[in-house]
Amino acid sequence: MNHMYHLFDKINTTLLKCMAVLMITAALPALLVAQTAPTDGMKDNTPNVHAFTNATIVTAPGQTINNATLVIRDGVIEAVGRRVSPPSDARVWDMEGKTLYPGFIDSYSDVGMNEPRVELDRGNNSWNPNLRSHLKAEQEFDTEDDGNSALRSQGFTAALSMPPLGIFKGEAAVISLKDGDVSDRVVMDRIAQGVSLSTNRDFGFTYPTSQIGVIALIRQTLYDADWYERAHEAYRSNPSLERPESNAPLASLRDAVHGDQPLIFHTESDEEILRALRFKDEFSSINPWILGNGHEYKVLDVLSEHNAPLILPLDYPEAPDVETPEDALSEDLAELRHWYLAPENPARVADAGVLFSFTTAGLEKPGDFLGNLRKAVQLGLDKETALAALTSNPASLLGIDSTHGTLEAGKAANIIVADGDLFENGAKIIDLWVDGSHYRINPEKELDPRGEWEIVSTDGSIDGTLVVEESRPGRLNGTVTINGDEIDLMSASMQDQARRFRADFSGNELGLEGPVRLTGSVDGDNLRGWAEVTGRDRVQFSATRTGSVTESESEDSAETMNRDLQLSELRPAMEYGRNAIPEQPRNVIVRNATIWTMGPEGILENADMIISNGEVEEIGQDLRAPRNAVEIDAEGKHVTPGLIDAHIHSGVNGVNEVGNVITAEVRMGDVLNINNIWMYRQIAGGLTTAHVMHGSANPIGGQNVHIKMRWGSLSDDLKIDDAPRTVKFALGENPKRVGSDRYPETRMGTEQMIEDRFRMARDYEARWNEWNETGEGIPPRKDLRLDALRDILNGDILVQSHSYRQDEILMLMRLAERFDFTIKAFHHGVEAYKVAPELAEHGAGAVVWSDWSSFKMEAQDGILYNAKLLTEAGVLTSLHSDNSQIASRMNWEAAKMVRAGMDPEDALSLVTISTAKLLGVDHRVGSLENGKDADFVIWNGDPLSTLTKAEQTWIDGRKYFDLDEDRELRQTVEEERAQLIRLIMEEK
């Protein structure tokens, strides 16, 4: 028997040891979280175990458990399910009638970045203050007024925090939205690098000052980061080499360049989305994410083709101002349409199959988030998709799905407690749990102290009115009025578990010394407690709620507007936008027209023209129409090639990059914008091709782009693929008057700056040639600016130079001849006629105005006969507009030259074939000849008459403008405007 007792003792001892081991093991997660900081005072051993019973639990999108229990311990979910029993050490919360959701995750925010550092005045920073990629969100995070509570009020428990300043902003981190030290709140760091496509003035007026410069700086920086790594590798393998610079921003971009760390591009328009995606074409290894802007519905065809993760804001535009007829008239249709369609954006993105996550970014008031979310749901966004965009999608995207995004055992105790379906109007977030910490968001009435209370005290000393309000979610304030004196509360708070309300106010106005503290227990609409006054006995009081709190509009603001309009999808999404690119008939025949071929055949009367597959196939008389050809009867009408403008600045976001004297690295093709009503007006005037140029702020400016007016296409599709590369130079007043602190300030300085940079380019070329031959030493750095200058010197980029005076024209030709290249053309050339023989000898063309002059001192000597004299001297000459409006009537500009004595055909050549030759695109456009692009205009009379209109404009054999269609579109535009204005007025 004793032997049996000893055996049982051994078994019990073993069991106890095993249980102890299990208990220690179970407690390991909590122990392992212990911080490095020593405990100050007594250690808090309060059990942190909670059980939520009788709840409807949405564990994940599409997965709901009814009448279930969820248990959390030490900030982690321990169990969830129907058959889960509350642990004996848990505080039990009865969730009858409540719904539990996973805590939301904000995929992009500036939480904790309230007052970011502008000056980085220590360390190995970049030469450009916009390059801040070495900053880390967790190191820049400021817990003071960090924006936590505003996000928590909308159900967010974690957020990606991104440093806000600069073009390369820094590294983002996922931050828990509980209160406390940053060290306790970092969920994961080094998530992604932030990149902005917009300029800013945070660092003063410094390069870049335009979006063309921003894009160039991003490209250069990515090349530099790649070079930086290779240069240091070469140095480490051979320390006898010259040591490369130490550059923290470039070093921090190593993983981003290799695609191991995403680049989040912050976009502000549909065009910026396209620009961000295009970086992938040049830097195939990068991993771009897109922070959207609400215009995604305009480019869904592009987004659906790419695999780039999309972070979607819920920032809807305010209703346009249409209070008066004048106000309504000034509102663009584009703005009216966007107001109406923006709330549909999430549903449209989802329907297109694009995976996305939501963010509060862009919202002026984060408290509008839930209302805007509900509006999106009302307008077609599936609730499961909406929840996924706030939970599982961002968790997966940010790499924290093992701990966040769903309510599962082992994951962080991030829980929303709502009093109903969170995606329906009227539902409120009651409580929020963040890593197991409890936050009251909208306390239920029995624990909500907000409102107006009538106070009655035992001695009458504090009888009066108490008003408790909420300055922001979770922060109470208010007033107390006693004997007619209204006194602000110094502080107010509510302890939920003790059901205790406290408020302090100054007693000085009541003749009392020091503060008065009210402490009471809340029970529905009753408050009982005592008042403490310095030097006096406690005073008992009771209070009755006489007025309820005024609910904020943001929670229930998702009222559905009248949605009785069916707006067609247009590109661009504005007046006269197209719902599709015009069809290209296989064959077209234009009959019985006066055809200005602008080629060897001259002007043909009663002629026909056959177009096949977008090209001119044949021109002649009595031609046989191809089978099933589209026939156009042009009897009594004139047909010309599409008009060409050699110098225009419309349809781009930014014209000048003035942050540096030499900016040959910037490219106008990077900032083309199809949201440009002038393009439609210019097509209506017969313009089919244009040379979009950089401005004249720099001796050597940016690279230009040749486009066709393909109205309704994407911006990249406007470009003429095989057009030569050109660059804008500028002489005279413009480049020397940009700023008093920028060299050069004289014409002499302009010449010297150009020559100096050319010599740098030759040295740069020599270094690359040496490297390509030997591969020895530190690899040379790819410099986009010097690349362009080298290409200019080698004739791969043609110079189109702004100029006025004869002396500066001669100067640039002589400088070019010293470097053995030719200036392609001088633009404006107000005094070009004075040096016509020299231009012809050099081989330079002239692009001039018909009659603009005398608007500044250097333009005083302009004459109407400039183009005529240049042409007679053998100089290839073109007219240009340099003006969006003039570009819509270039035939008038040519007509002025007839008045100056030029032959009509020669005059029209100044905006057709001569311009095409001068721009280097005459193999495609400028004349109607076999094999050339079918770009032509049908005029209702002589094209050089001011009474003539363009009836049809064709580009690539597609009809982009038709006068009859235009009449119908005008009516459609007016009707749509009127309907949208009606809806705005109804809503207001």
C-alpha cells in the first residue's frame, strides 16, 4: 500500500511539474514581450484576459460566426468559436447584439508625422533636400498629438506611417494605433519607400520646380542608387581606388532598386498613375505600388493590365459651387462629372478585378471615412470586398498577415465592436481593442457622460448646469454654469470599468480658492457623487441628464444622392471626350475635291484620294473605289494635309524646369496630359501634329516631344514613335532673367554656360569610352543631363532654339560649329531675316511668327515679311503659334503670308510640309503622298480664307473631328451639365 502511495506521489509530482512547464510555456509570449527598460516602481501584474461572449463575430471577409465567444490574453487572440468557454481568469463582456470585426488597417497615413523635420543638417545627406529615403518612419514618429484617436474613431487599429516630405520620402513602418511609446508600437519596419510625383516648396525654391523635373530626379536617383552600390563594391575590391562618396539616401535605396522593397508612388491624378506605372518600363526590377487619388475609374483598362498594388483613398470632392448662373457657367464639365462619379470609384475598381486596400489619406477630416465608405457600399461596392480592403488585403500587402487582418487564434487582439452592420448607416463603433488595449469610441448611453446635466447639491453651492462634450474621439471637455457664470472645464474623463466620471474646474469665479473636482457614478441619465473644494468638506450632489449629445454628422453622412444619371465613360472625362477611339475603316475614298497635296503633284482639281489601312494609297482623278470603301463626297471642298504646329506648350503639366540652368535631362513626353480641351479645339481647326516644347527659362532646357492629336487616346499614345529627339535651347532675355541669384545674368554668361556644359559632356563621353574599353576603376555614374548633352553634340538630339536677335543667332551657330554640329532651327527668330544667308549656309531652319513682335525690347524689329524673306533666301521656314488659341487656326497664320506676297501653296507649306521637314517627321506627315499617314482635313472652302471651316479632321485614317458630330456633342454637353447642376442644387 505504501508503495502505491509513493507511486501516486511521484505521478502527482510529475504532473505538477508538467503543468508548471505548460503554464510557463503559455506565459512565454507575454514574458518575451518584456521590454529592455527596467520596471519603475511596482510591477503591474493585473491579468489581461478578456472573453467576449454571445457575439456575432466576422472573423474574416465572408466568414461569420453567430453566438460565438472570443478570448484574448496579453494582447493576443487565444480562442474564437461557438464552443469556446471563457477562462476562469477572464473578464467577461456580454456582446449580445454586438458584431465583432477585425481591426482596420490603414494602408497609407502620416500618423505620427505631425511636425516633420524639414532641415536635415547632420550626416551624409544628399545634395538635394528632396532625397530623404534614409529617414525611417519609426525614428521620425512623434507620439505627441500623433493622430491615433482620429484613426481609432473610424475602426483603425494599425496604420502604415510614411514620412511626409520630399520626393523620396523615406521608409514606411506599420504602427500599432494603441497609446504608448513608439518602441512598443512598431509592428513591422522597412515596409516600403515613399515617392512623390509632385513638387513641393518645403525646402524653398530648389530643383526640381516642375513635374518634368520631379520625374527626371526620380529617374536619376534610381540610376544613382544602382551606381552607388556598384561603385562601393569596386572600391571594396580595390581600396587603392578613389573612395566613392558616402550617401545615406542612395545607400537606403539599394533594396528598392532591386525590387526587394516596394516604391509607393503618391499620385494626385489619373495621369500621375500612368506616369508612376511607366517607371517600370525603364526600371524593370522595381516593385511599384500606387497610392491612388480617386480618379482610378478613368484608367481602369491600364490598371487592370498591371499587377501593381493599389491603395485607394475615399476622399470625395465637395459639390461644385453652382449657387448663381455665373458660378454654374464657370464650372467645367470634368469637375461636375467627377463629383458625381467619384463615390462610384471603389465599386468600379472592384468590378474591374483590381485588388486594392483602403486608406484615409487625402481626407481633410479622417472622421469622414466611415461615411464615405458606406456611400461606396451603397453605390455598388460589395461589403465583403470593402472589409477585405480594410483587413486581409492590407495585412497581406504589408506583410503582417501572420498577425493581423483576421480574428484568429495567435493573432493580435485588434477588434472592432459595433452595434450592428458596420457598413450600414446608423451603425456605430462602440469599442475598439488595439493589441488588447481597450478604447471607448462611442460609449453606450449608460456609460456616456456627454450631454447637458442639471446639478443639485446638498448645500446648493454648486447647483447649476454641466455640459459635457467631446473635442475629439475619446477626449472630453465642456462647461459648468453656476449662478450665471459659465466656467470652462479644466479636465474631464470617464473611467469605464468603474463607471466613474470626473471633471475639474476653477472655483475662483465662485469665490472659492483653487479648483473644484466633481466625481460621480454614471447610471444612464443619472449622475451621483460629490464635489471636493479646497479647505471645505465634501458636498454631495446628484445630476439628471436633460439634453443628449449631438451626434457628429460623419457617422451618418452617407445619404445617397439621386443617382438617376447614366454617365458614359469618356476619355478624356470632360467636354467632347470620346467613349472609344474612332474606327479606322479599311478603305476610304474622298471624291471630287480640290486636293492640296503639298508634294510634287501640287494642287489637283476634281481629284480623288484613296486611304487604305490608315495610309494614303493613291491620289488622282476618277479613281476606282476599293470594295466596301467609305465614300466621302467632297465636291466643292478642299482637302489639305493635317496642319502642323512647330512650337506649342499646351497639354502638359508644367512647361519650365527652372531649378537649374541646364535641364536637358527633363522630357516633355513625361508630362503629357490628355485632359486638355485645347486639343479638341485645335483638331477642330485642322491641326493634327504638334511639337510640344519645353519653355525658355534655360540656356539648355528640356527635351521636346512630337505628338499627334489623337483625342481620346492615352497620353503615351499621342507620341510619334519614330520622330527625332529634339531639345529646347533659349537665348536672349528669358534665360538670364529667371532669378537674380542664378547664373547667368547676361547674354555672355549664357554662351559661356552652354560651352562649359558641352566640354563637360565631352569629358563625360571620354570617361565612358575608357570604361567600356577597360572596365577598370570605379564605374562611371550615368548622368541623364550629360547623356543628353553628349547626344546633342553627336547629332542624336536636334537643337530647336528660342531666339530673337541676330547677334545671338550668330553666336549659337558659331558655337555649334566649334563643336561640329548643326542647329536644326531657331524659333521666334524675330530678326532672323537679318541673317538669312548665314542661316542658309549653316543649314539651320527658322520657325517664326506671322506677325507677332514688339511686345518686348528684343522683339522690336519684327516684320510681316520675315517668313517670305527667309524662304527666298533658301532657309527652311515654318510658322508656329506658341499659343494654344492661335494653334486652333494655323490656316489663318498661313493666310497672312499670302498678304505678305507669298504664293498660296508656299504659304500653306509653312504649316504643313516645310514644318514637317524642319521637325524631321516629313516621312510620315506634312503632305498627301503615297505611303504617308492619312492625316488630312476637309475644308468647306479655300483653306486660306478666314470664312472657311474645317468640316472633318482625320488622323491615321480615323475621323477625329466632324462638324456635324460636334453640333450633337455640344447639345449633349449642355444637357449633361444641366442635369448635373440640377443634382447638385437638389443635394444642397
